[in-house]
Amino acid sequence: MKKATKFRTMTEEELRQEETDLRKELFNLRFQQVTGEIENPLRIRHIRKDIARVLTVKNEKLKVKRGETKV
């Protein structure tokens, strides 16, 4: 699991790429789970939380960009 502070240092493009990568990894882990090949089922939970962190940081940056809130 990555910390939100790491995501906050990323640019918007890097965040989009990170989200895409995490979603692909989540898809692969779910596929492995269905086929019974998954080594660490808890990894799914960690990836889901990382995706949520990325989305939260993206939303924070969007609000700052619009001037709706201060950071």
C-alpha cells in the first residue's frame, strides 16, 4: 500500500497513469482469484484502497484548481 503523501507529489498525468495501472492490476488479481491462482488475496484490498487514495488526491487537486478549497 502506498501513502497518500506519495500520491500528492505526483502530477495529474502521473495520477491518471497510476490509476490505470492499479485498475489493470486489480483486474488481473480478480481474474487470478476466480481461477484459484491468487497467491495473496489481501492484495486485492490493498489495490482497492490505493485506487481510492488516487481518486481522492485527484479530486483534491481538482478542487484546488477550481479555487473551491485551500490545501
